[in-house]
Amino acid sequence: MKKYYFVFCKDDLMLERQADGTYTIPYQEEPPTETKPWTTILNITPLDGIEVKAYSIDMPPTNEGKLPTSNLKPPTSNLQPQIEFEMCPLRQSYYKLPEALYLKAGKCAELLYWDRNTKFCGMCGGQMHFHTDISKRCEMCGKEVWPSLATAIIVRITRGDEILLARGRNFKRDFYGLIAGFVETGETLEEAVRREAMEETGLSITNIRYFASQPWPYPSGLMVGFTADYAGGELHLQREELKKAGWFHKTNLPNLPEKLSIARRLIDDWLEH
């Protein structure tokens, strides 16, 4: 029976290039690459009734972005066309894959990351073994662990016909995004929104409203989006977090975040409405 195989090499995902130039995930009966005796193949929640598997490979892609042919299983027949595989960073796969496959790829990446980081028990140091598809149990003390998420909030703050945009110090490209931060223990999502706005910008906000959420598998996050209105204060940036920030009108917007992010969805929603 054919299955989807989500194959990762570090942060890159294997894609199958189809005859029409579009991309998909390898869908076949056996893994698309050779697997080793120690290769862990994870069982992932099925997609539209189709089994899903995920595993990692050690062989890096070539400079052309394709796996060496020696690492690919050959066709079973000379009459079967050679399947073309390419490696693609997970973020960029958003622009090549159907949304359902991109989201499933993110889930696979998160579970592979969790598997790599839970080889040993945090209580006694014993080896951890899979107990179910999404849990592990220590062979010595019996402690069980499950995948965890780092929950973060992101908020669109508006003032009349202006939006607050900020340039984070950790941004790798030259764009402006929204105020965001991780939720701390003991606080609600709304409290986190208020705290992050005050800490990063010195502004007080009101009328906090839930917008949407988004899995963020970089490496294991959940982004919860909100909108809010400016209530008062002057901009005083938290320089450890932000390089720049300011109020922008629709007619003078800076470079914006990529389409794959909930930040862009929040901004586009403001532009449309």
C-alpha cells in the first residue's frame, strides 16, 4: 500500500518534482531512500486516509539541491521513468506544496525534532523508547514524555488608519513584522499580549481580540494571533528585541513578512478591511 514519505535532511525536506513542474511528497509503497537499521521511521497521523511516515537521512543534498542518485532507490523496471527528487528548506516548501502537505510536513518536522531531543530520560538518564506513536517511556524509571509546544502570541496593533510595525533583531531579512513573544507560565494569552506590547514598545493597548492560530514548526511552536487598539503611551523600544518600530499608513508600508506567516495574514486582513 502506498504511503506518503516525508524525508528530512537537517532542515530540508525531500520533494518529488512531477512531469508538469509541480511538486508533491514521495507517495509510494517503500521509502524513497535507503534506510539503515538504526533509522527511526515515525508513524504520523494519516492524511485523507493515506498513511504518513517520516524519517531523517544523513546524506546532505548536493549543490544543485538534489540528492545524490546513489542514495535513491532505482526504479523497479527500466520502463518506469526516473523519479526526480529535490531537497527544499521547509519554509520554502510552503510555496511549492499544496497547503495540506506543507502543514503535514511541519508536523513531521516537529515530531522528528522531538524524537532527536528525547533519546534519554530527563529524570534518571535512562534510554527512552516509543510507547505510542506520540509518547515515549523510560526503560529505567518509567517516566513518560509527549511532544511539547512553545506557545507564542502575535498581535496587530492599530491606531486609527495606522498600523504598528517593528523590525526584530533576530530577523534574517529586511522586513517589518508585528509584536510577538512567548507566553509565560501562569498567564493567559491576553495577559501575554498586553505584557509583550508594553515590554517591547512601551504602549498600552485595549480591545484585544482573537484572530487565528498557526502551527509554527521552527522548531515546535504555536502562534496565536490577536488584534488590538492603541490605548496610550509613546514608543520606547526594547532594544534587546527590536531594532526599529513605527506607525505606518497603508500608503507607505515597508517590506512585509512572507505569505506563509500569520503575521502577514494579520497585516493583509487589515489592508483588506
